[in-house]
Amino acid sequence: MRGEGREEGMVMTRTVAQVAGLVGGRVEGDAAAEVVALSALTEAREGDLSFLSNPRYERLMGKAKATAVIVGEEWRGAWSCR
């Protein structure tokens, strides 16, 4: 996932707002934050976009280092901006 393909000139940066627009979502938090890669919650670091699709992994949200995490509309976890 990381490493290859992330050299200068090959990285496609998007803002969180742009990603939300692409997936029909809405932003809670910093819409201007930039993401450059997609990573699993356990591997994500600053600048990464991750996702939570299974409630079984919700406990990982507290330790996630991703810049943004895509969650379902119904999600109301402890780390929600709501």
C-alpha cells in the first residue's frame, strides 16, 4: 500500500472536502485537510484516508493516525465530531 507509487510527481493530493464530494459524504472536522493515500486504520498515518466499514473495528478509531476516516452515516462513535 505504502512505498511504491508515492514518489514526487506521482502523489495525487485531495482535500477531505474533495473526497467527501466524490463519495457523496459530508465533512465533520477540517475540510481543508489534505490526504494523499488510502490505508487501513491500523496502518494509516498523517496524510492518509482510511475507512471504518465494520463496527467490530470501531475500537481502532481511538488509535488511528489517519487524517480522515470515512464512516457510515449511522456511525456515532466516541470519536465523532457530532
